[in-house]
Amino acid sequence: MIYLVTALVISVVILDIKSDIHKKRTYDEDYSKVLNIKYGLLSLDEWKDKAYIVLRQNINEFNFNNSDKQTLKSQIEELLYTLLDEVKEVVEESSTLNGAIPSEVANFLRSLVIDFGVIENNIPDFADSIMAELNDPRNQNQVKSIINTKLRSILELDVPRTDLEFRSFYFELYNCTSYLECGEEIKNKLKPIEESIECKKKILYGCAALLIFIALFPQRKVDLGDIVPLTMASIGLLYAGIYYPMISVDARVSEFDFKLLGMNVEFGEQVIFYQSKSILEVVGLLISESNIDSVFVGFLILFFSVLFPISKMLLSLVFYFNRKSRVIFYIVTKLSKWSMADVFVVAIFMSFIGLRSLVKSQVLSIESGNPFIDIVATDNTSLEIGFVCFTFYCLISILMSAKIGKLPKHFS
């Protein structure tokens, strides 16, 4: 009885958790797109926005001290002297009327109209007047406004962003106005779903472990109460193993902070790479490739790790009710090892270890030793529910084959 109850709980939980896993994957994929590094650290538009904020803040907070005023006054005077010299040259060239008037006469007439000496002597007073106007807060605000407007024009901030359509879609979908706000909104939606999944996973894994523990006890006689529940649980776990995600590769820059003109510039969390695939999705990707090698590998995985195990489960039930077929008995007990499901689990696990080491080393290489730049990178690569369920399937399948081998045969 406990066999049947445990198998039923496993089947119910596997079906019940399906919607949660689908929602979680959707939110995870949206999060990886919204906070993708190409829309953050690798986005020219984002750097322009950050630079403008820093420059605008420095412009608005800028005030002249006495040293700045003296320097600026000297530069204004120098500029006025230079302009006056240029005006003199233009007047001298044009006043002779191409030689029609002698130069002495031209200079005399020019001195009656313009006295450059008086202008030159008054340049310091002109500079003081300009400085007085610049010291007026109203004029300062106007100058800062002009500079900010010009800065926006130089940075092309008023030109539509290249990722505007992408941003608008997710901003509207999650009712937010920025990437960080969207990220927080997705996290808030994810939290209850992840808690629900964790709770159901504990029930699922506990029941699967209990089923294996009970099956390990030696029994004198194998009956229908053993084979049917084990087959039911195996089919459910196999379904979860091939349909639910097996492994997630997730590399992120969780923090990027540096100083620009005395201000902190922060980008927040950035997703470098995210991918979560099930066995069926991997098979689909391989078969859809134009490369013959990929297609061949895809069909091998499909046959030995999906179709063969499913056939074995169904034949196990058939053999229990009809024990006269040597072929079915041979397939169930002898050829089951050719399903290579257990080999596939080991391969996935070893790939996970190697992949995680690779991702971790690459993520750590991003972190900078520059004291002015603070980069924190994280590797969230993990084995998912599909891998655990597939592993439990392999263990239960082995135990079931052993029990079927103990059944009395009626070969004719």
C-alpha cells in the first residue's frame, strides 16, 4: 500500500509543479533579457546617460572661487586683446579701399572714428564687467542651462535609443520605467513561485528516496504491488527528467561601480549569459542544426535516453501480466543497460562540474584589481529539478529490473 501511495504522491507533485516551473522559467528568461549586459555595460546609450548625469551634476554644483575668478578674468582679458588685434588688422586692410586712399590719410580718418588706444586701456574694465555679470546667480543658471542643453545635444540624448522598442515592451509588460525597476519587479514575482517549487521539490525528492529505500528491502515474493507503483513512479520521474530543465548556466556581474569626476557610477546587476534547457529542448536544438554530426547525436540521445526508457517502462507492465514472452523479458532485464540513462546522468553531472569550473574562472577573470573600479561577478550555474528526477528514475528503474528478474517465468 505504501508503494502505491508514494508513487501517487510523486505523480501528483510532478504534474502540480509543472505550472510553477513554467512560470519560473518565463520570469528567469525575462530577467536575463531585461538586465542583459548588452543593454547595460555594453550599451553606448546607457554610458551616455550615466556620463550626462555626472557631468550635469558637476556643472550645476560648480562655483567660482577667488583663484578661478582671477584665472578666468585673465583669460577674458587675453581673449579681448586678441579680438582687438584682429579687428585692427581687418580695419587696416579695408580702410585703404584697395589703395585708392593713401595709408596716412586712411589712418587719420580711422582715428577720428575708432580710438583703439582707449579701447585697449578699457579692456580690464570690460573684463570686470563680464565677471560681474557671470557672478550674477541668474546669469550663472542661464549659462549652466545652455551648457546642459548643448551637452545633451553632443551626447545625442534626445535621439531615440537603439533599444527603445525592446525597453518599451518590458516596461509596459511589468509596468516599470527602468531596467533596475523591472528587475526588482520580476524578482518580487519570482519569490513566491520559487518558495512553492522548493516546498514541492522536498516532497518529491523525499517520496522518491522513500520509494527506493522500501524497494531495497529483500522480499520473498515480488507481486503486483511492487511492479505497478514502481513503474508509475518511474514514468513520472522520467517525464520530469526529460521535460523539466536539467541544468541552468547563469553568469552575472552583480555589481559594477567606479568613480567619475568624484561621483559614483553604478550599473547594478548585469546578466552576462543565461541558458536553461531540458533534455527534449537539447535534442530539439541538436536535430534542428544543419550539421550532420549534431543531428546524429540528437537522435542518439532521443533514442537511448528517452524512447528506450519509456518503452522499457511499458514493457515492464506488459511482462508482469504476460510472462510467456522471452523477448520482452530479455529487453526488460538484459537490454535495459543499453538505455544509457545512467550513463547520461553521469555525463550531465561531469559536464556540470566542468562547465561550472569554466564559468567560474571566466567570471572571476572579469573582476578588476583596479582600486577605482569595483566589479563583483557571480556564477549561479546549477543542476535543476530535471536532473534530480532523471537520477531518481535511473535508480528506481534498476531496482525494478531486479524485481522483475525475480518474477516466476512461464516461457512456453
